[in-house]
Amino acid sequence: MIALLNGSLVDVANGEAIIDVNGVGYAVRVPATYFAKTGTQIKLFIDTVVREDSITLFGFETTAERNCFKTLYSVSGVGPKTALSIISFYSVDDLRRIMVNRDIDALSRVPGIGKKTAERMVLELKDKMGTGSGGVSTVAYAGEMSTHEELVQALVNFGYKRNDAINALKPRVEDINRGRPMEEILRETLRGMM
């Protein structure tokens, strides 16, 4: 799987960039807001989407954009092309605020996103993009997997349900935000859950 491309930009047209990496040209779908001069050296963080009939590369300037893109198309009924449209329409920070505020109308402004899809996205992504119950932001969404999300995933890997893991970590949010070692928080949380 391709995760990063570093090379010379040959062309950008219709949402697709062609990047020359040591003589091999890669076609990469990029957000509509992407702009770079041809001939310049660029680095794109890649998400490789494999389907039965195609392999498509989606490229982003930051890991925050790439990870937000992956989170968006994890929603049922939202494919990679729609997720790319959303990333083109809103920044990662704007999307986090939309999810925190449950702003369905703002999400519905994106071409191709209807009200029902926007409602489903807000419902499914409220915990993945920095919100807890009651719409209160508990973790800053930094693009790369946050410490909170890593802890949730670790607890899920131990066999706990996602909602139980989120609830068990609520008392530890202050420790997480202060940068306390993740291993200590995980041990204490596991002890508390047993």
C-alpha cells in the first residue's frame, strides 16, 4: 500500500495530480482546494482505496487531512469521492466544529450531501472527531489518531465495547490532556473496568 509520495508535480487538472516519483507518474485524486505549481517538489500523504475494479490514490498535504478523510468515508453511505468533496469544502478544524455543534445544515451545504446523510454522519462521527456525550468536546482532533482515540482502540482490542471504553475514559480526560503517559492511563482504566 502506498502511504506517501514525494516527487515532482507534473500536472493538476480536474481534481487529479500527476506526480513524477523517480520516473514513475502517479495519478492522485486531491482536494479541489489543492494548489501547487507544476515542476515543484511536493509531498502528499496517501490513502490507497482498493475496489474490485480499481485502485485509487487520494493525496493530502497533511496527515490531519488524510486521517479526517478516512474517518469521513468510514460512515455508511459515504464513499471516498464524497469524503474528498467534504474535505474540499471544509477544513479539518471546520469539520470538527460542525461535528461538535451537530451542525447538520452546514454539512448539508456540501454538494452531494443530503440532510439524512448529514444526520447519519454527525451521529456516527460525534465520538470520532472530538465530541463526547452532550456535545462537549473532550479531545482535540489533531488529525493523527489522538491519545484518547488510541486508548479507546486499545480497550476495544481488549474486548470492551466502544461505548464502554469511552465512558471508562471520561474521568481520565484531564490526565490525557496533560500528556500523562498513555500506558499508565490504560493500566488504571483497565483496573477500574475489572
